[in-house]
Amino acid sequence: MTQTDHQHQKDGQQQKAPPPADNTTMFIFGASGDLVKRLLVPSLYNLDRDGLLDRGMSIVGVDIAEHDDDSFRRHLKDFIADKAADRHAEGGGQELDEEHWQDFAQRLHYLQGDFTKPDVFEQIKSHLEQADSDNALFYCATAPRFFSDIAGQLGEADLMKEGDNRYRRLVVEKPFGHDLESAKALNARLLEVMKEEQIYRIDHFLGKETVQNILVARFANVLFEPFWNNHYIDHIQITAAETVGVEKRGNFYEKSGAMRDMVPNHLFQLLAMVAIEPPAAFGADALRSEKAKVLGALRPWPREEVRKNSVRGQYRAGNVNDSDVPGYRDEPDVAEDSNTETFVAMKMMVDNWRWVNVPFYLRTGKRLSARDTEIAICFKPAPYAQFRGTDVESMNSNWLIIQLQPNEGMWFDFQAKRPGPELEMDTVKMGFAYKDFFDLPAATGYETLIYDCLTGDQMLFQRVDTIENSWRAVQPFLDAWAEDNSVEGYEAGSEGPQGAHDLLERDGREWHKIGEVTGPGVAPVPGSSRRK
């Protein structure tokens, strides 16, 4: 795992830059899609800017849309330049460097054709025979239904065969499967034509610096590990809240919903990072084995327990950021009577010695009150006995908040005495924000992951057993919802359906407030983050 955005301390102390990746040819299937222009090519541009790509690297877009090299480059540049200008106008990032783009763009090429047909893969083989390097990275930036076909065609064309001086790797975007059965089938198909070591199942959440910092915070600081267990932790909340709706993804979302889109990949990966045992070594195999153990220990709820431990919601019309927005059923490409969930809350249990009786509460949703992705760890309150006979009525819990976005950082809530003659307590915060300690150049979050694909580091990628363990834990929910797919409505701009609050209230707990401002010296939101 390598930092690729060249962070450095604000006192001017420069970090050692990692070496550039080996020369390779990167083929991107689905090159005319939104993912490529919005994230993948900007990430490659940033890596090249930082000197992390080999000067001979070639990037070949593959798709059925009509383009040649020049029109493909213009198509990408127009979009990327506009987005960079918008971010710069808002006070973040830099405008597109015209000179650097011209140099970078010369390595962008386009191959037009149907990537489900053999002739495209014969052209890929011919391209590789003329390339400076025999290394190849194949990236599936397509709809999931094409993953198996692309893998099969790569196998038929003998393009995944490795030699002593070359590698062949395949990158697969999420969602990886639609349920447990389809995930197993896709894994089996991939492993027919390549080895597990050649497969990079990518999850962009794991490219975020704050996610990677969970490992450093836990295992490089001796004060955390003694308290990181069921003796001291009351429960853990993981939230991924968005203010946006489904935007132009109605067709996709109707087939996936919030559960398939977010839980078995993003949220379970965050859960695993928080809950793993210390790995024997800081390497891909050791770390991924510990994550697989955690996901394998997730309790598969019996069918009768699913409803009690989960909530499905769907946003209705409301107001978000002072703008009126439509309900989900009024969005483009969404059925008028759709019961697809745009919000999920669920209670999970990790049945091992460290986490026995510690619930993990997960929630994710669209059109919520704020954009906020965070892990909130609630510690058990201190004993009250010492404060009998004082004005202190109860003890509040300590919270450790790990925020992934929008304010990347970590904060710890603890109790302090208010000034004055009476014994009164209040919650204060200490912690750090990444932006206050490090310079963070504009990045998409994919830079680290793409660099790792090019250098062969699989630490931040899912393995076959983690994929299937995740779906195994999710499957009882999917089965129960297939029988009863009713959803609870919630107003856009709220914190979700009432059922989500009831889920925690039954356990005597409350959700950490979505979008609560965090940072040193910030007062807590009254009534939030309290255990009853």
C-alpha cells in the first residue's frame, strides 16, 4: 500500500516519493462511460503529474462508441478541464495544466469495437505485440453484466497468460455479483482463466487516506489496542450518507438498491478494517486473511430476525440544501410504484471473542440531511458511583469519530469540568483534520488503487473469500426482502426513516448525528451521541 498523492508535512518536510510503476499497457473497457472521464483518467493524469507512471505507458480505451485517438482525447479533456475549473473557482484544486495534458494525452489511444466479441481481443493482442512492454492491465469500467464475458474473452485470446518478465492483471469494479450465488459464479468464471493473484476487485472507499489511516491509528499507537474490544467499546456505528439522489442512475439503481450498492462492499470493508485482529505482517495476504475472518464471523440473521434488525427506506420529496427535490419515484428511469430502497439501516454482530455482544450499526442513504461518511466508536460510560451527591445526573460516553468525508480526520470526545463552583461536565473534543497537518493535492481517491494495481500490491483489494463472506451475511436480508419488499418513506433532507431511529432506541442507544460539525473546540450538538 503506497501513498500516491505525495503528501508532505506543512513544515516543509518532504516525504520520500515512491518509484514509478513498471511500463505497461492499460486497456480500459467501457472507455466512453462516466467512470472513465470522471475518475479513472483524472487519476492517471494525477499519477503522471507526480511522476508515478512510466514514461512509456500507454492507455487504450476500448468501447463501441465512435471515436479515434484525437476525438477520444478531446472528449476527455473537455470534461476534465471543466471540472478542474469548477473546483478551482470554488477554492479547491488547480486548473488543468495545458502543457502537462498535451504530453499525457499522447499516451491516450482508442480502440473501437464490441468488447464482447473475439475480434476486439485479437486487436488487443496485436497492440501488445507492437508495444514496448509486454505487461498489460485490463480494467472493467463497464456494467457488471459484462465482467464475465470480458474475462472469458481474455481467456479465449490467451491474454491472461503470464511469463517470467511480464504480468497480466484484471481490475473489476463493484458491484461484484448481485447476490451470493452470482458472486460465486463470477468468481468461478474468473478463476477459470486466471489466478487469484491476477484479480484486483476494486473498492474506491479503500483508496481514501482516512480509511488507510485506521490501520495506522490502531496498530502504530499503543494506547488504542488495549481498549479495542468488548470490555470497553459499547457499540460501533458506520454511516455513509449522501445528499444527492440517484441522479442519472435510475436504471442501475432500480436493479441494485442501497443494499447491493453499498453494504457488501463499502460498509463491510469499513467494518472489517475496524474489527480485524492485528495481522501477522503488514502485507496483502496477512491483512486480507484477517478481514476474511471478520466477515466470516458476521452473524447470518435467521429469517425471522431480519426485519427486527434492519430498515428499508425510500426518499420522498423534500428540501436538501435549501433546494426542493423530487421523491425517488419521480426520478428519471424509476418506476412509479418502485419499492427499491434508497436507505438501509441494519444491526450486525461479529461473533468472535473480541466483539461478542458489541453491535455494529450500519446505515447508508441518499437525499439525507448532510454528506457524511464516518465511523463512530462509542465507548462504555465510566461508573457513576463517584458522582453521587453531585449535580452530575449521568455519565456520557466517550466517542472516537473517524470521518472519511467531507472533513477527513479523527476526533475524540471526552468529559471535562465546566468552570465554576459547581461540579458540571461537558463534552469537549480533541483530534486532527488531515488538511491542518498535511497538504492534500487534488485527487479522486483512485490514485492509490491504480498505482497499487500497476505495482502488484493487493492489500487494498478484495479477495474471493471476503467477497463471498460479505454476500453470505447479506443474503438473509435479500431473501426476506424478496418476500416483503415494503419500504418506509422518509422526507428528503431528513436523517432517514423513523424505523432507523427505532432500531437503536430498542437497544437504548441513539445514532450519532449525521453531519455533526467535528473538530477541536467545537461544541457538541445537544442531545446527540448519548447512550441512554
